[in-house]
Amino acid sequence: MIVASKGGYGRHPAWYHNLRAHPDTTVQVKAEILPVRARIADPAERRRLWPRVVRTYSQFEHYQQRTPREIPLVILEPRRSA
């Protein structure tokens, strides 16, 4: 999961829009490149995950308070490579 906070800025980060338009992508974890599909957490997932996000990095709560937009949580699900 990744957080589209942009530090609480009023607009979503550019990479968020790119993932919305092209959800099939790759991520690199150390030396391994993994194919993933990005999707936005649904409301129930967000309610469950947001407290975990804030516990991991409390500044996200401050970012959410700075902006009227809901900060998206982007789920990266493994996919088979083509």
C-alpha cells in the first residue's frame, strides 16, 4: 500500500493520476522488480487501514487535517507478469 498524501497539499500527486490511468505497473523492493496492479482502497478498507497508516507515520494525520480532499490509500496487488 502507498499513500497519496503529497504532504496534505490540496491536489493529489501526479503519480496518483498516472496510476489511475495505468494501474498495471511495477515496483522495486530492494533488488526485485514486481508486477503489480494499483487500485484505490474502498471505503471499508480505508476505515480499517487508515489507523494503521497513522500508527506507522503519525504525520499522515496532520496531512489529512491540512487538506479538504480525502487522502487516497493505494493498494498494490501482485499480478502475473506478461
